[in-house]
Amino acid sequence: MTSEATFIAAGIDACRGSWVMALIAAEPTHSSALHFAADFAPLVDRCRASMVAAVGVDMPIGFAEDGNREAERLARARLGRRASTLFGMPAHAVLDVDDWEEALAVNRRIAGKGFSKQSFHLLDGSREVRAALTPAEQPWCCEVHPESSFTAMNGGTPLVSKHTGDGRRQRLDVVTRLVAVDAAHRMVESGLPVVDALDAYAAAWSAARLARGEADVLGSGIDPDGYSLTIVI
């Protein structure tokens, strides 16, 4: 069995109210791993203990006071027809609101606009991630958008929807070639949902680029709690 000390990067994706993590080596070898946990904190603790060089998380981490995240605008411009896969985040103050109607009202008052219910449902995951991190741990643990990662892995051309057979095959192909040769085997072995496991591998790929100093970081700014607003692709 491969020691976790050999893994350079991790990618973590939300998975049906839980979390899936992919650990990858420096090169696409037969040494990746997939882990599942009900909570985010144990996974990032595992990365700290194994001294993983960088962690990519498919979950919004930094929130702007006015609700305008430069990183989202830049990422959507690159995603082209797949721009709708990146949900816009509300103003920072909405993190303190649990009710949908109240959250919508707060964001309209601060940002002058509403936001989607899909984005609202991501906020619990964002709170969990933020609670598990300290500001000093960025950019070691960074926000990643897997669809942006897959676009970069595919030479700048967006892939078709991951909810289609062709989309899943395209993603598995690039993951196998660029991230982990054993990805298909690990997914079958783990029994985890394919789309979530593939997104975790894509997030790990972006984290590995960050660890090597090769990451293309979109966005700038620090939110009121000191968290980065960047999306690494």
C-alpha cells in the first residue's frame, strides 16, 4: 500500500451532504486514493497530518462584503458555454442567515440583487469549510471549481455536461492521462458517485499545480474574515 506521505495534493468535493477526497501523487501513477467522510474537518486534518502540499476544495470559501467576487467573473469568462456551472455567491453577511427568504432579502439590500437557491444550499458546506480552516492556511487550502479545472486540463475547451455519459467519459479520460492512472479502479473500489469522485480528482490536479507554483489564480481580495477569494484552475 502506498504511504500517504507520497501524495502531493488533495482534492475535496461535497458529496450528497458528505465529502469525498482524492489524494494524488506528483505524477499520474498507480498511487491515488479516495476517501469518504461525513464531515469536512477530518479530511483536512488527514491532509495536515500527512503534510500534503496543497488542498483544493470544491466549495466557496471567500465571500465579498458587497457580494461581487472578481474570481467568479473571470472564471465564467473562461468557461464559455459552461459558465452556468459556477454558481454566484451572495454577500458575506448572508453567511449569518439560515432562512432562504431572509437571505434573499439581506443580499438584495447589500448587493442590490438576488441569488440562486442552489447557491443558498452551498452555504452550509462553506460554513463547514471555513470553520475548519484558519486564514493562515490559505492558499494551502484553496477554493477550486472543478469545471474550470477540467477546462484547463482540456486545453481551454470546456467538456460536455458531466451528467451525460460522454461527459463522464471525457472527464475520466483526462483524469487518467493527467492526474491518476488508477482513477477508474479507485472509483469502482470506493463505490463513490462517479461525478463527485471525478470532481475531487480535478480539484486535486489544481491543488498540485498550486503546490508546484504553476497554478493560474483567478481573482484577488480578502474577505472580512481574512479568507482568500481566489479560484485556482
